[in-house]
Amino acid sequence: MPKLDVLGPEERVPGRGAVDTAIGLADRLPRLVLEARRVAATLSHGIHGRRRAGPGESFWQFRPFVAGEPAHRIDWRRSARDDRLYVREREWEASQAIWLWLDRSASMGYASNLAGAPKVERALVLGLALAQGFVEAGERVGHLDLTPPRATRSIAERLAEAIAGDREGLYNDLPPQAPLGPTDEAVIVSDFLSPIPRIEAAVKALSSRGARGHLVMIVDPVEETFPFTGQALLQDVEDGVQLRIGDAAAWGADYRERVALHRAALDEVVRRRGWTLTIHRTDRPATEPALRVVTLVTQARGTAPGSVGAGA
């Protein structure tokens, strides 16, 4: 019989409180960032970036000064280190941005012993890895309701710090219903267990001005297969409602049918808006959904808004 665990509010915030007797959340934050950077390293060949020097907010590199350039571009502090003159280059910024939103609500704290990680940890690793990979390819990345789009090499650390300080996000199971720009792109990572009308309203609002988007559904293998027998007590971790089942094996067939219907409805939501759906089980490597999202975003960059179909 699978063993289950649900992380509490403190345990869904990296860098705060204690997860359990073995490891504290203060220790989890650097671990999750390092894991995200490892995943991001696998994405470098999949993202076709647009990075080039130009006006922007973030330092990119120093390069030797070329005769004929304006003298005000010289970085005198760097040049003082040796016998050459250097120019400080900044990253070019496009008008478009990639917006992340990572679900940290109660249901994301669910974990079974069949999973590689709790759903919330997998969402954080996936989101930070995508942010790092996209920035290294020249994109600007922000988190809805938390940070503006940035093109900084330390994007994973900056996002992690912003998330660690965000308490309100623990109680939101869907992103804010705020329209994005027509050239923007959204990547929403959640378990999407909310009612379909609420999910549809959020997607409709974000895409109302033509923004493209991608939903990544994080699923624990037990949530998908319901491998229980005998008596069972089910509890909704969002509102505390409980359901006692006398024959879990027989009830499981109806459960799996409801799951299939929910996913079909979710797929229809994204199809109508020209978005995509990716389903990721936490017993699979995080690199799999990361590479798929990178491929979808890269493909969408060469298409008109709304022309990318949904996939799972």
C-alpha cells in the first residue's frame, strides 16, 4: 500500500520553517536551485535564443573597447585592472516576455512514496529551470504577481527568493486573472485540480489580448492510479472535507473515470485558446516536461498568437 504525506504551509515555502525531522526548508532552497540549474543545463540545446548585445537592464559581459566607440561606454573600473580598455555590454531586451506562475497551494503539498518529490518541489524545480534556461537563451522571465520580467543570469536565485517571501501565494490555486501582452507567453505549473470553469476563466483572462500559454499539470502517481483496496478515508486538503469509502478498489474505477473527464475538459480549455497542456508525473524526471515546454515555446515563437494546438 502506498504511503502518503501532505506538506503543510511552512513546508511549501522554500527557506522557511522545518520540513520534517530530517531536513529544514532553509536547506531545501539551495538544493532546489541547484537541481533547477542542473535541469536547465539540459535545455541549452533545445532553446533557440535571441541573445545579443544592446540596451537592457542586465549586465551581460565585458568586451575590449574598439577605436571609434563613444568614450562614455568604457567601464573604467574594469579597465583599471589591466592595460586594456573594456566596454560593459548589456543584454538586448525584446518587447515580449515569458511569465511563470507556480502553484504552492495545499494540494501541491501532496506526496506518496511512489513519487520522486512532492508536487510543490517538482513545480519549483521545473519553474526555476525553465526560467534559467530561457534567460540564458536571451528571454526575459517574470513571475506573475511577484517579479517583473528580467534577463539576469541569477534569475533562478531571484525567483526563489521572491517565492520564499511570498505568503499569500500559499492560498492561491490559480494565477491572477490579468491579461498579458499580445507578444507575451505564460507557463503555468499546477496540479489543476480546481473546477474547470475557474481554470477556464484564468486562462481566458491571461490570453484575452492574444498571449500564448502552456499549462504543466503536476501529478503524483497515486493520484493518477488510485491503487487502494479495502476501507479508505479521503480528505480534501484545500477545505478539509472528508469522504469515507468502504470498498476503495471498486470506488477507484469511478475515480479514474472522473480524472479522465477532468483532463479531457482541461485539454478542451487550452485547445480553444490555442494553448498547450503537458502532464507530468512526479515519478518521472523533471527534464521531460522541461524539454517539452522548451520545444513548445520555441515552436510558438515562430507562429502567430493562438495558432499552437494543445498537447498532453
